[in-house]
Amino acid sequence: MSKIENAVEMARNKRHATQQESQGQVPPEMPRLADQDPAYAQTKVISLDKSHLEKHRLMMLIDDPKAVDCYNLLCTQLLQKTRDKGHNSIMVTSALKGEGKTITAINLAVSIAREVKQTVLLVDTDLRNPAIHHYLGCDGQKGLRDYLLADEPLAELLINPGLAKMVVLAAGKRLSGSTEILGSPKMEKLVEEMKRRYPERYVIFDCPPLLTAPDALIFSSYVDGVIFVVEAGRTPRDEITKAIELLDGKNIIGLVMNGVRETRRAYY
């Protein structure tokens, strides 16, 4: 076959693939762009360990329909309260450590990624105690810290955890004095770029607890809204009040009560 014939054949195949995509008939090796953020094409795709995800109750593989329903309800409420306002940058925080904010942030991001019209970027901004990479079971040696301090290209730090419309930015190695860097103009500019670049994308930030360091309070001025996580039966009421008072004037979208003991009720 001559070079001209080859070129004609390639053009014909490309045209045929375009027609298939427009009709919803896309070969498995050609993911629909409508279902993915265009930036994902250069993002590193990783495979996660199923048993590790199940161990940490992550929704990518969770098979408990009640738990799935809870996170889907949280996702639906979030979208209803934010979508029409164009609010797409959300920080997840808590009053104290160990209340489940990171698991909540991850599972919320997964639930959003499964929405037809949305993509999601999950960012670990808890530089003092990064945990998203631990829960996902992936390499967390590089991430947001390296972008902010070493000017490493953001595109080389993003990972796709195997879910078509979800991208993760880990925190990188621990940074004890993170308040200054999170409050820097570079961080503020990055958040603004993340918010504006793709209108259909939600950006979920897993932030440090409010009462352990000033990081989350500083960061709250960058985002459109705050989700506050409380562990049922553990967090003292006065600590919750103190944390919420720190967010005075900020858009608190809602409170997530984590670890609530189930009450069995009939369907109706």
C-alpha cells in the first residue's frame, strides 16, 4: 500500500471513529472525552489494591449499599447547594484529628466522579499529616509540597486512581511548618486556577483539623464552601463550637456526622 493510500486509510478510520463517538459507539480503547477532563490524557494512571481499599472503607470498591447510599446522599446534597451558584471548590475539615475527614473527602470525591456531568480533583492539603496516599495505597513521596517548594510541574504530580473522572494530588512528604506555604500567594493562585480551569470539575481539599493548626482557617478563605466532619460520640461539644466559631463568615455547606450507630427502621 502506497503512502497516499495509507494516509487515505488513516483519515477514513479517524472519520469513522469520530462518527462512532458522536453516536455513543466508542471502542473500548478510545474513552469518550465527554466523560473525562481533557487534562487527564497526560496524567499517570495507577492500579490500586482491592483489599487495601476495602480495608479502609473506600467507596471505589465498597459493597455495602447502605454506606454507598450515605455518600451518594452527601454528594447529591452538595451538588444541590453548590452547582447553581458555580461553587466548585470545597474543603473538608474537622475540629480534631481522627474524626474521619480524609475518608469522607475521598468517598465524596469518588461519588462526585460517578456523576454524569461532573469530574473531580482531590487534593491533600494536610501537609502536616498527609493521609490520602495512605488510604489509597499509592506512592505519596511527591505532591503539592513539591509544586509549592520545588516548582515541580503539576502535571507530573497528578495521578488517576483508575476511576475515569477522578484525579488526585497527594501532599508529598510531611511539612511541619506548613502554615506559611499554605498562606502563600502561590497557593492561593493555584486554588483559583483549579477552580476556574474546568467549570464541570469539583475540587475537594482534604484540610487539617481546625483546632490543631491555623492551616485550615487560612485555607478556608480560598474556597467556596466548607464541609465539617464530626465523629459521633467522640468530639466534645465545646470543641465543635470553638471550631465552628473560627469559621465565622465562611460558607459552611454542612456538617457530616461520622460513625453514627445505625438505627434499624422499616422502609416506610
